Amino acid sequence: MGIVSPGFQGRRRTGTPDLPPGQYLVEDFPVLSAGPTPRVTPDRWEFVITTETGDEHRWSWPELMALPGETPTVDLHCVTRWSKLGTSWEGVSLDTLLADVDTGADYALVHSYGGYTSNLPLDDLRDGQAWIVHRYDGEDLPPEHGGPARLLVPHLYLWKSAKWVRGIRLTDQDEPGFWETAGYHHYGDPWREQRYQGD
Ligand SMILES: Nc1nc2c(c(=O)[nH]1)N[C@H]1C(S)=C(S)[C@@H](COP(=O)(O)O)O[C@H]1N2
Ligand SMILES: [Mo]
């Protein structure tokens, strides 16, 4: 026996520096969808950013594919307590998509095909923190994980990463999305365990 007892590592032996409080590691990739999987094919897909003044910036699938791509490797943290570390994606940075968008808005409300929404501050989509991703682990993104394309904003709980993403509306006021209306935290920082309103 060493001098330091295993109890010093905490009640659960899940402690790793990459694991936020209250989370456990998974190796598989769970699917969490609040409704049926919308079938959106790339030929009908489009992505729209609408500013607070109503200006619309649209990308078809070929237009998205023509933009410079990035290959982020990131950790995912779901509010239901599973975390998956070191996931590899390919997509377009929101910095690229927002580059020509003239806005003074502070908030973003993300919309999905199928009606799902989630909200976050616009600053959390900037500075290399968020992507529209269309490939996962070297393959086209499967429909159940949000294909053809989803938002990926890994520094917040995964419910913010809207699957089947369709557009982002920029607003002056913070408007709650689907889970935020149901009592989840407006911001959702996993390192501060912002799971529910009031956390
Ligand atoms: N459009 C849409 N996006 C969504 C959801 C959803 O139900 N619909 N669920 C969210 C939640 S709660 C989580 S944890 C993640 C799950 O992503 P995954 O199914 O790829 O693991 O997607 C998020 N994005
Ligand atoms: Mo979730």
C-alpha cells in the first residue's frame, strides 16, 4: 500500500484532466435525438445566416464544400453525463461563414431541419470554437448524428450542437431554444456544470 489511498482520487475513478465534473467516459457514440431523424439530401440542403436586420446569407451544399475546410479533434460532453474524448470531424469554421456577415447582434438561435433549436452567444461561435461539420471519423456524417451537416460547438454541452442544421438567426436578445425552454441552462458550460437553469 502506498501512502496516498485511492480514495484521494474521488468517489469515482473517472477522474481525468479532460473530464468535466459529473461526467463519465464512453467509447461508443450514443445517439440522442428529440424526434425522428429528418432526411435532408445535399441537393435540397441549404444553410442560412439571418442577421438582426433581416439580411440573409445562404450557402448551398456545393457552396459549403467549396469553402476552406478544417479538421477539428474535440471532446464531446452530453448533459446526460457521457463524454467522448478525441472525436475527429471535418467541416467549415463559423469564422469562415461569419466573415462577410455584417452584424452587431450578441446572440444566435440555431435552427435545424425538423424544428429543433438551440441558443448561444454569438461570440461562442467565433474564434475557432464552432464548425458546421459534414464528416465524422473519416466518413460522411451519418443521418442519426446530424448528417448531412450539424453544428459542432464542443466547449458547451452537446445539446447546443444542433444536428441537421439549417440556419442561424442572429438576435439582440437571448431567445431560448428547445431544451432551454424545457429548463436547461441558457449557456451550458460543462466545466461549470451548467446543466439546468439556476446551476
Ligand atoms: N436537431 C437536433 N439536434 C440535436 C438534438 C436533437 O434532438 N435534434 N439533440 C441534442 C442533444 S441533447 C445531444 S446530446 C446531441 C447528441 O448528438 P449525437 O446524437 O450525435 O450523439 O445532439 C444535440 N443536437
Ligand atoms: Mo444531450
